[in-house]
Amino acid sequence: MLTDAAIRKAPAPEKPRKLADGGGLFLLHNPNGSKWWRLKYRFGGKEKLLSLGTYPDTGLADARARRDEARKLLAAGIDPGEHRKAEKAAGEERAANSFEVVAREWLGKQAWVEHYRVKVEAWMANDVYPYIGGRPVAELTAPEFLRVGRRMEERGALESAHRVLQTCGQVMRYAIATGRTERNPVTDLRGAIASPAERHHAAITDPAMLGGLLRAIEGYAGDPTTRAALKLSALLFVRPGELRHAEWAEIDLDAGEWNIPAGKMKMRQPHLVPLSEQAVAILRELQPLTGRSQYVFPGGRSPRRPMSNNAINAALRRMGYSKETMTAHGFRATARTILDEVLGYRVDFIEHQLAHAVKDPNGRAYNRTAHLPERRKMMQGWADYLNQLKAGLDKPIPADKTAQKAVVAPTKAQPVEQRSLPDGSGQPTNVLQWEKMPPRRKPWLKDQGEQKSIPEPAEAQSVKPHASADGVREQLEIPQEPRLSARSKPWLRKGS
């Protein structure tokens, strides 16, 4: 039997030496001074060795305890060496199937924009991995995820808590798909975390107030790059992140187009933005300042990075617009509301230009060039209307469909506008309606030789200005209705 004192005092041998203890346990003493515990046993008719640790890290008492555990396995018909290999493999599998490993594997497969990826990874590293990152996904329970959410809820981060739990649920669904677990306990937490108050991006939707904002942007005395970004935010109404990351290589000023690649878009679909004359002019003016940089709006500290994500909002605050009044993202809501409710453009054109998920009647997503000619007209009309508001004029420029309504002949389903003649009688404004009207309904024709012309509608006599960057660019004239000759009035007989 060995003792600790005998082991400590044993001199280094010239060749490996075995110091027996009993029950198959011995200490292998090597010439370099190292001492290894070994257990010699027989299993299946073969002699085998099992390592039990090194001395003095594993003391004599610990080595004997490990020997006794191994002998119990032998008595149960289990090979201690194979049992250890199985435990090691199980431990490696548990480590490979830990929540953090699975989450990082899933995150690596997501085609997100870089700033959003950084945000999600920070959430997981700060609020999830320290608590459940090392746990096997198959052993995680709903209360464990609830505690993660509650910690965030207690510090007031309700929206982040919901987003983190949503991400955890996606990780667990991925774990199910890859065969690492059989159910997703996050689904059991619906309603367990308080819902955050609904929040919308503040936006100006009143044309008069929008005109004031445009004049404030025009007079902005800050960085010219930021002023250009503010102007283009109003003209193009893209997402703030898409504008900040705009690159000169994506913009064709001659064609008047900005092609945003799918990797920069929220919906992961490429997007084409038609550029109005005003937008092209702003970009040409900006090109001498930032044209050598990769980005149209480079950062103030490094031209290799885009403008700060808070630059536009900070400029709005300096101009006196609070976050409850207007935000960088609010330019999208401004355009969406006014294009629809004031200028009368088709909603699907607007939704396409906002890069929202719009599908055709067959349920397929439209491509980036869908309704491109109409969207070009809309973007130019929007830019002209903003110039009009900036000049203090709030009369809307109608969309093409609105202008067409003034010259289309009324159908049976459309009421005919009536105006009174000097004698008080009513007369239709439409030529076809006049021709179909019987003579008895024309009391103002007093004698047979008298020929009355149709009074011109007030709408046909008016012209509507179509403003542009240079003032009034053109006038949209609505054609007047033709006058009728006597030849077109067979009911007026000569000599009667």
C-alpha cells in the first residue's frame, strides 16, 4: 500500500517505474519526475489500462475513489474505458448543442444588414448567453426564457425584451429543424411579458407645415452634406439607413436612377428609386464634395464609413423640430399620406416606391421595375409639389388620373353637372348629353333660327400650374368642349 509520504519522497528513477497500491491501482513514476495514476483491469478477456489522473493534482485518496468507481462498473458488466469515452462524447455533444452554439450558427445564416446584425448579436451576448448560453437546447424550459425576458422588462426595455424572445424562438425553431431538440418552449410565453406601448415615427402630414419644414431645410446652416441628406430624405422618402449607406456606384445621374442592392434593403429585394430633376441637381451639387468617397454621405470622422445614423434626426432637432413632431423615418409617412390623400396617386404606386411588400393578383412579389414609368411621373410630381410648398403655395398638383377625370365624358353612373342659364334653366355641360336632349327640353331656343352654343365649363376655362424647380414649368390645359354648328342641330329647321 502506498502513502503520500512515500510518494513524495520517491526519487526519480532512471526508467519508468510502477508503484503498486492494490486492486489494480498503481502509480507510474517517470524519469522526468511526472507521476501518473493507472488502473489495470481485464474486460472481455483482454487486459486494459485506465488513466485516473496525475499526482499531486489527483491525490492518493482520490485515485483510490476513482478505482473503486471503475471496479463497480466492471461488476456491472461495463467497460470503464468505454464508459469514459461515451461520457466524453456526450459532453462534447452537449457543448455542440448548447444554446449559444446553435444561436451563433443560426445568426451566421441570416442575410441581415450589418448594423442590425451587430444589434442582435449585442442583445444575445449581453442578455441571453450569460444565463442560458451553455445550456443544451434540448433541456431548456419556458421559465428559463421567461427569466431572460423579465430581467430586461425590469429595466424598462420592453420592446427589446420582446425582440430578444422572438429571436430566441427563431433559434429554437432552427434547433428543431436540425434535430437538436423536439419542441420550442418560447411559444409558451405568449402574453407573459408586458407589451410595449405602440409607437409610430413622428411625421408632418399637413402641407402647410411641410412647407415650413422645407424652408427650414433650405436655410439649414450646418454641414452641406447633412443639408443634402435632409433634402433627399424629403424627395426620395427611402428608409434612413438606405439613404445613409447610399454609394456613388449605385447612382446613375444621367439615367436618373438609384439602384439599391438587395443586401441593403429591409425586404432583401433590390429596389430602384427614380430620381427627379431636383434630386439629380442636389446630387450633382454634392458630387464635388463627396464624389471621391465610396459613400454619398460619408461620416464626419472617416470617409470609409457612412454618415451617423443620428445625423438627420440631430439636424431636425437643431432646426427646432422635436422627436414628437418629425423624425428621419417620418419623411416616409409624410410622402405616403400626401401622395395618396392630397395628390391622388394610386396606392400601389406609392407602396412600390416605399419598397413595401406588394404582391400581384397571383400572390407573387412585383419586381423592382414594376410600374416604373408611372413611378417616375409620381416622383417628379412629388418633387414639383414640394417646390410649390416651399414657395408658400399649397394648391396640389393633381396626379395624371385626377387631370383625366376633368375631360372624361360622364357615364350613366356619373351625375351630370348642371349649371343655370340666365333664364334659370339647367343645361348639361357634356356635348353628348346635349345632342341626345330632345327639343322640348331646350326652352331657351325661342325661335327656329336661333343657335345657342354650349357654355364652356368653368373647369375647361381654367389652367392648373405645374410647378418645378425653376418656377412654373408648364401648364396643364384641359381642352375646351367644341361649339356646335347649325349643321349638327337637325332639329332646327329653316323657315319654321
